Amino acid sequence: MPRITVEKYVAGTLERRFAVPAFAITAAARWLPRSAIAGLRSRGLDIPAIVAARRSGTPYAASMEVTESGVRKQVRVFVV
């Protein structure tokens, strides 16, 4: 089953890595409101581009900054 890898970093150190089934991202692209997809895109995470990369077999990588419980983190998303 195809998966999308998500990594969370704190101060450049990998804190957590997990994989999301590709069908979950495809479902998100269909069911999330356009405003949510646009908001994610403006932060650096392009859901339609992830779906297109998975379908075409091309690599995709994105990175965005988030604050979680007052801690700044970098989130990286990969399709390989």
C-alpha cells in the first residue's frame, strides 16, 4: 500500500516519523473544504500536488513550520 511519510523536527532533530496511507491524503483532497486546502497550501503543504505526485509516481517533498504546545517544529512531507 502506498504511503506518505511525515517527519517532525525540533531544533533540527528528528522527533517523530510516521507514514500515512496514501488513500487518506486522497480522501482529504476530496473532503476538506477548499478554504482548508488553500490554508495548507499557503503554509507550504499542497494536498492536490501530493495526490498528483503519488498518482504519477513522481517524488514530492514539502516543509512547513508549526507551533505545537508552544514549541516550534518543522514538518516535512515526502512522497517517494
